[in-house]
Amino acid sequence: MDALRRQAARLSHALNALCQVLLTLLGAGMALVIGLQVFFRYALNDSLFWSEELGRMCLVWLTFIGATVAYRRGAHIGVDVLTSRLSPTARRTAAVLALSASLAFFMASAWGGWNLFGLLAFQTMPALGLSKQIPFAVVPFSFVVLTVHGLSLLLDELAGEGP
């Protein structure tokens, strides 16, 4: 069990590092694309027809990947008005139940995202001409990452080393 917990933690931290790099690149890319669009529209009186679509795609990717980083850091909003009044054993039980429910949701969403990804194989984005699979690939990817994070957090909680 301890070896599994260490492997899950290693994979979770590696995926989190990758997601942080992706967030940096996507944020810079989105700022560049939107900045170019503003410059072209107002300084050159011309429009980059593809910039809105690419900027929107970057925003969607930023949102989903940002959610994985926030989850790993424990930065999502939580309401602990009930659990803070529980005994340590009951609080740990509640944490295990919440992490288990989250893990089940993440796995179901990853599966649903993968099915959606397959349905989009023959659709293209109008301005960019790219497959719609590209912007929607973030759904299964992010939920797989969330599943790994959730498993790592659950194993830590079961080992008594939760947050």
C-alpha cells in the first residue's frame, strides 16, 4: 500500500508540474493572441479572423488545466462548517468519503470526455479549420489528471497523512 501511495504521489506531482508549465504557455499564448487581435483591429483597422477562436480555446484549456492545479493544491472553495465540529475520526471518515465521491466523479467525467472526444472526430472549427477534437481533448486529459490527484490524496488520507 505504501509503495502504491508513493507511486501515485510521484505521478500526481509530475502531472502537476506539467500542468503548471502548460498553464504558463497557454496564458502567454492567449495574451499574445488577444494582444495581436487588439493591435490589428484598432491600429491597422484589420481583423484576425482566427484569433477569437484560438483565444477561446486557450481560455477553455486554461480553465480545465487550472482546475487540476488548484485541486492538487487544495485551493478550491470548501465549506467546513460541519466537518470542523466533528471528532478527528469522523473528520477523517468524511474526508475519505468526499475524496472517494470526487474520485468516482472524476473517473466518470474522464470516460464521458473520452466518448465526447470520439464523437468530434469529423467536425472542424470554422475559423482555424482544425478538428474540434483539439479543444475538447482537454476534458478527458484534465479529468484523468484529476483522477490521479484524487487517488493520491485518498491514499494519503487512508495512510493518515492527509491535509
